[in-house]
Amino acid sequence: AAQVTHIPHVQTFGYVVTEPPPMPKIDVEKAIKLGVRPSPKYRLLKIGQCVLNDDGTDMVHPNQVFCSDGDGRGRKVAIIGDTCFVSESMKNISKDCDVLVHEATLIEELKSQARMRGHSTAAMAGRVAKEVNAKVLALNHISGRHELLQGADVLVKSAEGVCSSRGDSPGCPVVAAYDFMELVIPRNGFSFDKQLEQ
């Protein structure tokens, strides 16, 4: 968690939830060449413990038998609620998140009103998503004046306009979140760059 700015005298935090990386896979051929046949020793290797080979003559280290491609990383979600300014510490812990949930109370034309009330615009959320290299931006805490579908679309387009200008990468998709919405994050996170190349 890290502090963000909302209104004076109200302490507000953003949060990051990171899933532990999946257990590495054992390259069975490598393990057998080193003298460790499939057995409960594989479980010990996966959790990082060295084991004796099957004939008891040599220690086998986990990094000697892990698959070289690796199993990836855990998924990461950053949640930033009421804020008109996201601190550098919050941005740092949000880096490369799979999903950034960020409030987008008003449109950019009402930026001064949003800041005065301690809130963000969709474009402000888009800038944060760009800075932290978020894979997906989910806008929430949308003002009642924008609840109609076309109002939410204006906010999404505003955030996309900022997110999509990432230089050589395509930017992140933006969605307007709603109550009880479910967003499935694939194991090892999103990989839109690979999908776009196909």
C-alpha cells in the first residue's frame, strides 16, 4: 500500500495485490541426467531445496533442473480509489501491473472541479496507467452524470487517448468498471503485444 492524495486531512491509500509466482517446473530429462528420477525429491527442488541424487553421491541444486523457459510471474492488480494525485511511491509499487483500477470521476473538461473535490479525470487515470505500464486500465468511481453508457464511453475514450500514446507499444485497453464486474486475468498476466503481432 502507498499513500495517495484525496482531500486535506483525509488519509487515503492505494493498494497493490501481487500473486506469488507459480512453482517452477522440473525438466525431467535434466534431472534424470543428474541422477534424480521422478520422486518426492522433485517437490523439494520446486521449493528451492537441494537434494542428493538417487545414488547419494552428489547434490543437485534446483537451478540445475528447472525448465529454462520459466513459468512466468504472478498476476498483479493495483487499486487506486479517491485521489487527485498519485504519489511516486504508489506508482513505483504499481509498475507493470496487469490491471490498474483507477477512479475516473469526471471528464477532462471538469479537471479543476475534480481536483477541488479530491478526484481524478479519466485522462488523469490514463496518464497513470501509461506511467506504470499497466496492461489494462479499469475506470471506476464514475460520477452519476456519466453513468449513462455514452457518458462512460466518453471517459473510456479520454483515457485511451492518453494510454495509446506509448511510443512503440500499443497502449493498454481501457474498460469502464461496474458493480460486480469480473475481469479474468490470465495466468502469467496479459500479453497483448504478442497477440497484436500475430
